[in-house]
Amino acid sequence: MHQPNTQWPEIRHHGAVDGVTGSAHELCLDHQHSLLVDCGLFQGRDQGPGGANADDLAIDFPVAQVKALVITHVHIDHVGRIPWLLAAGFKGSILCSQPSAKLLPIVLEDAFKLGFSRRPDDIDRYLRVIKRRLVPLPYDQWHSALDAGHGQIRIRLRRAGHILGSAYVECDVKGPPGRHRVVFSGDLGAPHAPLLPAPKPPHGCDTLVIESTYGDRNHENRKERQQRLQQVLARALQDQGTVLIPAFSIGRTQELLYELEDILHRNKQSRVHKTLPWSELPVILDSPLASRFTRAYRALRPYWEQEALKRITKGRKPLGFKQLLTVDDHDAHLRMVRHLADSARPAVVISGSGMCTGGRIVNYLKAMLHDPRHNVLFVGYQGKGTPGRQIQRQGQGGTVTLDGDTHTIQVGIDSLGGYSAHADQQGLIRFVTGMRKAPSAIRVVHGDDDAKRHLQGELKRLLPQCRIVCPCGNQLAGE
């Protein structure tokens, strides 16, 4: 219950305040009119202030006042609860960037199959609803998202550099108290990431809601991380086993393919193993969803950055090189798992899900975790309570629970933090301090407690006049 003296605009947080998943932030113009920014799936032990979690995804906040949904990007932890939002009665438009509008139906079809129905008629009807609601917006142009007569909210999407189509959202709020500029960062990309241009800070804002996934650490630079990737592969493949890379279907997978193509291209005259040239190393993409996204990425080349486009003009195929094998059919997937588990054929497998919470990577893990010839390489954040975090923390000799069974971990474990699609602490700070008009209030979200506290501390040191808090539900902590 909100008090009569509520000051508008008000921001309410319905997810990504207790961890990094379930993003959902509501910008309220008044009691009857609001925008929802993202509506994501919870994973691991993360939960929302209203009690929603990975096992209970029903919307746990009122939706009657929500007039539109703004999507920052199409990762499942930002859009995965849209089917439940529609089921709760949401009637408004879904606003997103033009590339995201191409990708979102693919993600939501998968979410609908997992949570509601696999019947083709149900899926088709649901996707028609989604496509009718979608409002694709060009970057860098203002759009009226909410008009209540006595006030309005205009939004502008700016490139966030996280995945294709990702955006941070500038909200220009005009209401009875006057004008107020709010920026929702969504997930910000790392500088010098392959395929996408880096995000540029906005001119300024009054209130900033910023992610903090890597608020407590910094990444390796791109050259170092590619060198480390090559070194990890070369070492791991000496045992003639498989390197398993759990990866999100969109963003991380395409960046990995881009970097692997470059490693194979630069080493085409060398050998990764005495019996295997780099030019013959199979890279297996075993994820139907990731394959669909990779095709969509190829179709959306105008949004790539210049370096990637130059490779195309030189005849290279960054996302479709000859060593790349895709596995779509489920029976073919099971045969591939068995073949790689039993043979002495070095290979690299990229498969979802990125935190090992489900998907085809689980079948590979169950078949290979006991065999020290194989390796697991983590290239992205592993949320608390996920099997990925358990494998990463336990390491060789530890155990992990998969599908209710306990498995001993004998594979080699490596982690390359530099391959995160998220900005690190320096990148987040640059985004804030690069504004010519510094915010007067910052809300730090989308991070574990340590990450949020570290980023909050650094920002307080740099911006002593700014009110910087870590929301906990709809309460504010850390002032």
C-alpha cells in the first residue's frame, strides 16, 4: 500500500533486487498510469519482493495501471515472464528496439512452450498476440509511451552494446510536479565487445537505475581474453576430450562464435593437437534456439559494428565458418552426446542453458562430468543457486545435483570472466561519470549483494552529492 504523500514519479522494483534475474521495474506517473521496464524470468534462488521465484512465476504485483511494457533486450531474465504478464491481464503495447522486435518472438515462443503449452494452435495464437502488441522503435528517437492527459512519459532507446537490439531507456516524465528524467540502464555491454558498438552515456538524468552484475570486479581486455580462450582450448584438448561451454542462446553464443572463428582463422596453419589442425577442430552448436538466433544475427548485419562488417567484405564468415556444426534434432543431439562422451575426438561444444539450469548442456554434463578428459569452460556469470555456480565453486572432486541426481565432478573447470557481455565496474562507472549532467539519485540493482555494495561505494566516493541506494523490494537500503 502506497501512502497518500507519494511523490511522483515513483519507481517500484518487482525483480532483480535480490540477485541478477527477474528484471522488472515500474515507473509510475500516478496511481493509475505506469510503464513496466522488462518482465524477466527468475532463476536459481533469486526471487521478487512479492514472492515470485523460479518455481512460481505468476505475476505478484498489480498490472491494471501498467499501460505499456518497455523491453531493454531479449534475454530470458528480462523478458521470460511476459507470458505470465499477459495471463495476469496486461493489455498494453510492448515497446522495444527494431532488432529486438525480430528476436523477441523467438524467445517468447520458447518461454511459452516451457511454461504453458506445446500445442501448435496455442503457440500460433499466442505469437499473433505478441506480434500485434509489438511496437518496434528506432534508436535515438523520442516516442510517446504513456499519455495520461495531466502528464506523459516519452521514451528514447539508446544502444546498450550488451546483445543485438539491447537498449538503455531514457524516460522523460512530465507530470504535476514538473519534468523528471529517468534512465534505466538495462544491461550495459562491455567496451570493445565483438559485433556491437560500445554504449555511450546519455547527456544526463535526474534518477538512474543501473545494473551491477560485475559491480565488484573488472574484466580482462579483449586481446587478453581471446588469448586466454585459445590457451584454455589448446590445453584442454590435449586429452582428446570435449570442451563444454554453457552459453546463453543469444549474445554470448554469437560472441563466442565470432572469437572462435578468429582463433581458427589466425591458426589455420597450426595444430591444436598433434593429430588435429586448428582448421579441422569441430565447433558444435547444439542448441536449436541459439541456431535460430545466430541466423537472425546474420540477417541483422546493419546493426553490427565496423570491424565485423570488414571481415564480411574480406570473405570471412564470422557466424557461419566451415568448422561450425549445428545440431537441431533431438535424436541427433543424443547421438552427439554419446559420440563425444565415448570417442577420443577433440571438440568444442556450445550449448544452453548458460547457467546449466536446463537444456541440452545438462545431458552433456551428466554424460561427461565423471571423465577427466573433458573440460567445462564458463564464460558468463553463474547465478547463486544454479548448477553452473555449483560446478564452478566445487571444482574437481566436488559434486553437483542435476535432474535430482548427484554427480561427481572430475572434469577440468575453467572460467573466463572477460567474456561477459556485461560492463565491468570500470565500464559502469564510466557510464555514470560520462554524463554531463550527473544524476541526483542512483538505484543500484541487478547484482549480488557484494557487487551492489562495491559499486555503490565507488559511486558514493565519486559523486558525494548523489543519493545512491540499493533497493530491496520497494524499500531503499544503504543510504
